[in-house]
Amino acid sequence: MRRPALKNGVAALIIALIAAAAAFFLLPKDEERGGSLRIGCGDDISGIYTERICEKAREEGLGESFAAQFTFADCCSNAAQWALETEDIDLGFYCSAAAHSLVSALDGYEIYGPAVMNCEVLAVRKGEDPAGAKILGVPRGREFLGSISEGLYPAIGEKDQVNRGYLMYALRSGDVDAVIADISAVSALTGEADFYPLSSTDYISYCLVIRKDLKGTKAFESFLRCLDLAAEELNGQEAQEEVTGLDEDMLKAARLKFIGSI
């Protein structure tokens, strides 16, 4: 007598599970999260860019539509890569090398486009001539930056990969003659180092990596609008002096540029 009721209960449970699974996989991502996007960024110029994007979102009446919920010390670190693999973030700013490596390994993500150009500088000990530098400290995982420096500094023959947090220690201790530093760190280091352009030609420092299914959503379109506003502001002379601590002549030589939507 109980079997029909049991069968009905099992059938109802199966139907409920199917409906839940369909809702999970079929609902648009921006609707699932109430229109918010989670942005990954580094503790560097990409973090400053992200903060400015979030400020523009608030100014545009979008509230906390974008949140820099995942800040990694280095985009080449395992933590930064896991953030995409585990979908802790929806999009993020990664250096050129990390971006190409990640999208090759993860089917659900792609490079939307360049985000920041020319955001590194060469740092040498105070009063030293950069033309005499022979050993260069390069941020680990970013060998391409060492190659870029060769045009202006042909005397460099050895390039040592160093964890980003130890670059200035390596310079102070004399382990290297020069290091490649993020331009946002200059203002805190002007007392102990002099800074010079890394290259005479433009290059891409950071790319924007996104989930492929973001394109066409309202949330992503709003993000792009705020990205454009942030880029326009940060490309201004006054904003760049504030962000970097560099004077007008050095900024012209460095050619820092923030890229909006494409």
C-alpha cells in the first residue's frame, strides 16, 4: 500500500533535482549574481585601475556592482591562477605572459584585450648610471620584460628572476644592478632609487581576461562603461602624477597608458 506513495515521492524528488540543475546551468550569470561582477587584480597598477573602475561605478549610480574581491600579490602566482580556475572571480587583470598561459589552459576564459601599456620602469640605486647595469632583476614569470629592456640597456647580460616582493632587496644588497619595478611603486621608493623608462617602444603590460559568457550581459556592458571612464581619467597628466609620483618629463618618457573597451 505504501509503494505508490514512495514512487511518487521519488519522482517528485527527481523532478525537483532536475529543475534545480536546469536553473543553475541555464540562468544568465549576471542575473544569478544580481548583476555584480567579481574582479581580480594585483597589488600594483592593475589594483589602482580596478579601484578607479569601482569608483566610477558608484558615481554612475551602479552601487557596488563591481568588487575587487580577490587581490593577489602577483598575477603570476598560483593563487592568481586558481582564482580563475575555481571561478572565484569573473574577470581579472593579468600580465601578458600569465594571460596567454591561462586562456590556453582554461576553455571558459579569453583575453578581451590589452588593459595597461608600459607600466614598468627600470630602477637603479640612487646616483648610478643605468647604462652600466649588467645584472637585471626581473619579476618572476615575466621574462618578456627582460627582453623588452634590451633595446635601451644593451649592457645587461644577465637576467635573474626574482619574486616581486624581493626585487628592491636584491637591488639594495647589490645582488643585481637594476630591477624592473611596477610604476605604481615609484612614489614609495624615490628616496633609495632612480627610475628610467624600460623601453623606447610600446608594449602590453596587462590584459583583461574574462569569462567568455560575460560578453553581451548587462553587467559586462556596465563594466565596460566604467572601464572607459576610469581609463580616460587615469590617462590624464594630473592623475598619473598622483598615482606614480613621477614628474611630467619621466611620465612622457615612460608612456603609461590605460586602455578602455575595444
